Amino acid sequence: MTSVSDFVIRRVKEWGVTRIFGYPGDGIGEFDGALGRAERHGDGIQYIRPTHEEICSLMATAHAKFTGEVGVCVATSSPGAFHLINGLYDAAMDNQPVVAIVGQQGLASLGTFVMQESNLERVFADVACYVQTVVSPDQVQAVVDTAFRTAQLRLQPAVIILPHDVQGMDWSEPSPANWVARSSSAGPSTAIVPPESELQKAADIINAGKRVTFLVGAGAAGATDEVIEAAGLAGAGIITALRGKHVVPSDVPHHTQQLGLLGSLPSQHQAENCDTIVFLGTNYPYGQFLPKTGQARGIQIDLKPEQLGVRYPNELNLWGDVKMTLEALIPLLDPKSDLSWQEKIAGEMADWEREMEKQAMLVYPDGGNPRRVIHELNKRLPDGVIVTCDAGTTADWYGHHIRLRRGMMGDLSGRLATMLAAMPYAVAAKFAYSDRPVVCTIGDGAFQMLGMNELITIKKYLSTWKSKTFVIVVMHNDDLTQVSWEMRTEDGNPLWNAAQDVESVDYAGWARLLGFRGVTLTRDEDAGAAFDEAFAHDGVTLIDAHVSKNVPPLPPHITLEYAANTAKALLTGNPSELGVIVDSAEAFASEQVERVKGALHLGDRGKG
């Protein structure tokens, strides 16, 4: 006989799933048993078990991001299900198709307050686009199919809840009957292209623009050639959102990388001076950096209809797949003969790259320059590498210094910006592309959350990977640095050690304990050699990079508010803030000296 669990596994495979990320428990025990039976019969799904359910859901999200497939995670009832939530929110906020299969206590227990029984439908109602408890074998086919189809179409997570007794019930093909849905496992089409009349409107707007900018997000993945061709015809500059960094190769001269606090000055100049802005597959959330209302005509192309027109008062919002829409739009674009706007952007970007190198070469008396570490990493990135970064200052250095060439990939937890995601992202990337080198950049605070645990997962699965080159860069400064700077720059508060201190750990020693290469990096000039050796090693290398916590993650253009709040924090804080003043003075000077001087002067008067 075929059980409900047997059927679910077979149906999941029909949806193209070859790998799931799970953690066992009695609430999902029948399903786990069916997974084991399928594996023994040679008809299973690869089951990856990391060290925590939160890692499972973050890995499923990363799998979706790196492969374009549906990510699948599995966990037991209440505690396991609850642990999945953060990773599912990561999927929801970054528009990723993920299906979570979670256990539940038996049907008779629902609503009776027994051990580990909770209202999981209510728990997942906010994060998931579809949540359903399976209460009978006749229902399960439609529930599984609807979960996968909805996740793919809505680009959101869906949740299937399997009570323990239902998991083991006999299943047979549903017959025509009242209330019984016989569903399809055929995948839905997302090949959406706007009507020709709307495409012509878009072409007319772009053709009329003299200073056109494309803002490109991760939703444009797969459309690299079309974005470059369309920008060439329009004489447009290109900005990429942080998650869209890999969509446009870094060697495109008019690609100015990111916009905002983690971005470049040329990107800001584009936003300030463009007369037309085209949003391509992006939900860029920082409206303060976008053109002023009325400055630029706006067009947006996106598969997420609810996110059209919510960031900028666009003139035209097109619901469609970016690649297919651009393919239809390109023949309607008139080639620009005046490329002065694009050439100006390219010249500014060349200057900016020299500024970034200058920032990377600054020497700090209280520790290494974190920019130098990532700068040296970037110079040595091998072809096909996959780079992940964490929330925090590693995202700043990733935005400012990492340049992804064609064929490289990179990602992070975007709108949720959850800490620790860089490690499960990197491990999931290695499972998806085991022949490619992977680099994880992560702060020591995030590494201490669950990142250190994932070295155990790497040890468990390392032998299964074709290439074992896996580099982990821990930015070791004993501080939750991004939050420390946010306290200064956003609220004018000084450092609060009770909240911000991170206990120092020998991270390289921890790696060696597990049989990996551990490298302690304390001098800037040794960074290049450390990465040369790491990429030459067919194995895991953890680089424990001791860096200064006082290097400011400078925005490309220091606002008066940013400078004034920083001055207030430095002038009213504890004595340890003197190190920030000393260490950051040269970095601030390379940006806008007069504004900082003015802010410090105002701060002195306020204090006096």
C-alpha cells in the first residue's frame, strides 16, 4: 500500500524537487520514515540535515535564490515549525518560492492543548501565501499541488501541515466525487508579457529620455544580456540593487553598482540627475535615495503585481517577466546617438573604484582595515565563484568592494536582513553547485548565532562535494558593528558596551578543531596571501580576520544629519569612543570634510 507520506514524496519529486532540508522529530516521524524507505529503494530525495530548523528554512530560501527552483524544508510540529519561521520570512520578503512541510499532532488532538499541539495555520498565516492542514488522504493531492503552484506564481512560501496520523494513512488515486479535487502537478507558466500597446508606451518614454537610468534587481536574474542590450540602446546607466549585483557584470563600465548607504557616489549622482528611471525586477526599499517626485519619468517591470508602483510615482507599471518583456521591448527602442550621459557615468565609476581602493589601503592603529580584507578577496575571486554576505557591515563591504564578473553569483538576506544567513546560504550554494568555489563573508556576531554550528554541517557533507574549496571569512572585531554605527548615525547615541560587545573567540582554532584550515589574520599586508592559499586549497579554509570596529561604513554622500548624529555620539559617549574619532577621521576626510567639520562644530556648541 501507498501511504500519504509515500504519495507526498512522489508528488514533490514530480514538481522537480531533488533536495530537501530537514530536521526530524516525532511530529513528522511517519513522513521521515517514508523518506528513509524511498532512499533505501533508490527512489528518494537528497535529505540534508543541518544543525537547526532555522538553518533548514534559510537553506531552502537560498536554494531557491541560487537555482530558481522551489526550495523545500521539513520540520516537526510546534517547536520545529516555529524555528522555520525566520527563514520563511526571508523567503517571503525576498520573493522566493519555498514550500515547508511541517508535522502536527494527530487529528484528535487539534484544539485540545496536548503536547506540542498548536494552531499552526494561524502561526503561518502571515508569512505564507498558502497554508493548509491535510485532514484526509483524498485531500493531499490538491494540497501539495496548490502549495507548489502558488509558491511559484506568488513567489512566496507555502506551508503544508501533515498531522502525524494522516502521514501514515493509506492513499489511493482520488476518484470523481463531490468535494474531492483531482489536481494537476503541471507547473504554471510565468511567461507574462505586457500588451504591445503598453510596451510601446514604455519605449516612447525611454526614447524621449536624455538621461536614462536602469535600476536592476534580483527579479531580473536570467536577463543579463537583455538588460545590457536595452541599456546600450537607451544610452542608460545601470544601478543594481544589492541582491541584483550579479545580474549585471562588474566590467560593464556604466554599471555603478549599488545605491544608498551600501552604494556608490556615481549611483547617487545617477539617481539625482536622471530624467527617466526604469525599475527592472526590484523592490528597492530606500525611497530617500530615489529621484525626487517629478524629476524623472518612471517605468517598472515586475512579476510581483502588488509591488508595482509602491516606491516611486511611476508613469507606467508593467506586469511581466523582465527577460521576456525586455525581449519584446528592445525592437521598439531607438538607438541613442548621444552617449554623453553614459560616458559621464562610466568616468565617475572609474574614479569611484580608485576611491574604494584608497579607502581599502588606509591603515588603522587598533586593528586591520575590514575594507582591505574584502578588497584583497575581490581581486582573487575565481571564475564561477559564489559569494554570500551577512547582514551588518559585511554587507557594506560586499556592496562597496565585491565586483561579480559574468558567471559569478552572490546573495544575502535582503529585505529581512537577518543575521547568520550567510552561512546557510553558502552551504546551500555548495550543495546546488558542488563543483564551484564558495565564499562566505560574515561578522563575528552573526557567526556566533548559528554560523559556527554550520561548520559541523560542512564537516558532515564535505566528502560529497566535487570541489571542496570553501572559504569562510569571519570579520573579527568583538562588536556588533553595524548596530553600533546605526546607534551613532541614526540616533546620536554613543556605544553601549553591554549590548554591543561580542565575546572574543578563536574562530581559526574552532575550524582547526573540526579538521579544517584555520588562518588568523592580523596584518592587512597578509590578506592577499591568505586568500591565495585559501583558493589553492581543495578544502575548507576559515580566515579569522581581526579588524577594527571603528571603520565607518560610510554612505557615498555624508548627509548633515548623518554627520551631526555621529558627532553627537562621539562627543557625548564613553572614553572608548576616542578610538572611533581617531580611526575614522581619515575615512571621513576622504568624503565630505567640510560637512563633518560643520557637524562637529555644532556638536561642540551643543555640548558647551
